[in-house]
Amino acid sequence: MSPLNMTTNNNAMGMFEKGNILKICAPMVRYSKLAFRSLVRKYDCDICFTPMIVAPDFLRSVKARDSEFTTNKADRPLIVQFAASDAQTLADAACVVAPFSDGVDLNCGCPQRWAMSEGYGACLINKPELVKDMVRHVRNQVDNPNYTTSIKIRIHKELRRTVDMCQKAEAAGVSWITVHGRTAEERHQPVHFDAIKTIKDSLSVPVIANGDIKSLQDVETTHQLTGVDGVMAARGLLANPAMFAGYNETPLECVWDWVDLATDQGTPFTCFHQHLIYMLERVCSQPERKVFNSLHSTAAVIDYLHSTYGLPDTLTVGVS
């Protein structure tokens, strides 16, 4: 982590108080890093999450901290998401990142086996007292009244258990709760919007809906179905980082914005290329995708974009 602005000027809770339906970039392993967060912020994303960071590794290793957490003064409001299995580790990690961010989020929703086997992610929804303790530790130990402490969860089959856990977190001082409207066992099944609405109606703190947000219309529909305070998107933003600004597919200007940001920030080629593969999937023909996906260097990618799509008049892109 490099030295940054040490103040929180645009705190996340203040955005909730404005009464907007907040549009939020989800924590995405490998993908919701600084360059991509910078991109979606250009297209009406209100709050961004870091990828999930394993708190014990983060605290143990300077290399892990420098690799997993990079930001800058414009990267606000920023929520740092941690995987943790005990309260003090989460609080210690929160204290490290607090000067450089606006809040921390506890991952209680990751369904991957490795995470659950380590006591992280979705297994925490079955440990409401531990989640309550973790929230309370962060609230008590981060010396900033505007700093948020949130949780991101999945739902139980018995929804009453989810409501009970959320109410316990609320009593401990949670700032808001993001609800992915599926159980830990569900992957591509329809989102349970009725469950999200029940949770929203049971709490006083803001609630964010997550799951199957692929267009700005989905933001509006989800809000109407659930009454939530904000909507979080993951795969929808990967496919179209300009989605929150109302574009139905990635505009060419957004593609070139990504090239500018990624090359300026030194994004590794694999990540740089993969983001473009997602962005162009609905824009390219199948033969074009086959060619583009086979490219092996930043220069080759930029040459291909120039020759295939041209350059918007307002942009100039190059490789140093």
C-alpha cells in the first residue's frame, strides 16, 4: 500500500442518506481491482468493493498487502471486503485499511469449498453470534465514526434464520447488509426477490440486493420488487462496465477508457485482455471473438481494436 489521502471525504453512509438507489460494483476475485473500479466510476457506479481479501494472509504478509490492496485518492467511496473467521483478525485488518477506505465488509456469502473449509464465506451465515461479534469488534476498534462495517450474505432455506442473523448484526451496529438472493447451494437458479424484500422489511439499516443485475432496467425492477436501498452487480458489470449509465452493451468509448486506465496503471496482460473479452462478447461476431481471444500482447490487442473498431474522436490511446 502506498501513502494516500488519509481522510474519508465521501463516506458511504452519507450516500445512503441522500435517498438514492445506490449502484454498487461487487467484490470480484481478480476483477474488481483499482483499474476496473476506476472504469466503472466513470459510468455512474456509486460505490466500489475490492476483491475479497483473506484477512490473516493480509495481516501476515507485506507482499500480500501490496498485491491485494491498491487504491488512490479518486477511488472513493471504497469498501474493502475481507474473509475472516474470528473477530480480532477482522478488526485488525480493518484498522490497517481504515485510513485508505470508507468501510470494511465481511464476506458471509462465498460458496466456494476452499473458503468454507477455512471457516470463511457462506458458512458464517450459520454462525450468527460470531458474525455479531465480528461486527462489534470492528465498530469498537476503528477510530472513525463515519467508517462503515457491513456484511454480504446468502440466504438460508429457512428464511427466518436469515432474518434472525441480520437482526443480530443490526444490534451489533452493522452499517448495511448486502443480500445475494440465493442459498449457498444455488448457483444459477432465479434470485429469490421475495426473500430480499422480507429481509429489507425486517431491518432498519440499509439493504443492498445482489444477483442477476445485467442492465439498468434490472436495477429499477429489483428496487420495485424489494424496496432495497441499493443494487450490486458483478457479472453484469464485467460484460458492460457502462451498464449503470444506461448502456445496453459496452460502448466503444468505454473500451478505450479501459485501455487507457489499464495501460496507465500497469494492469497485467491476462487481466487486461480478459476484461476486454468480457466487454466485447456481445459486440464481436464469433469469428472476431476467436481472433481477439487468441491475441497475446497489449500491443496486439490495441492494434486489433484500432483496425476493427476505430478510435473515438475524443480519445487518444497508445502504448509506451
